[in-house]
Amino acid sequence: MEVKDIAVEEGHYDVAIIDMPYNFFCQATPEEQYAIIKHAKRIADRVVILTIEDMDEMILIAGFTIVDRGVANKGKKALFSRQVIVFE
């Protein structure tokens, strides 16, 4: 498996899986997050995104439809939770 910048990807895929940047060491502005989603639309028919933020509006504005979602909690007291959103 190769990891690279989605902006330079030229292939087309059935699914793109994106772990949105977060935390102190790797953050993305809302504009950068939207650009990632727009590039995903260009290269994939379906997208699975993992995020700690509400991204529904960005996803819908980019022209996707949300088809499923879930929440993954880390720790017994759910100190850390991430949304897993599927859209196409």
C-alpha cells in the first residue's frame, strides 16, 4: 500500500478511506478538509472518512450523500470518540 497526497492522485477507485488530520501535530483547516473531500469525490465512487469533527455540511456541499455512519469510542469512558462516515 502506498500513501500519498490525495491532491496528486490520478487513479480512480471504488472506495477512498480517509483518516482526517487531527491533534496537535497534524491539523487541517476547514478549507484543507474541504479540499480533501473534493479530491476524494474526484477519485472515488464511495468514501469512508474518520473524523473527530462534524463534517456533514462539507460532505453535502461537495456533492456527496451520507449513506451510513457510526461512532468508535476509545477507552472505557469514551474519552476519545471518532465518527466513521460513509458517503457516495
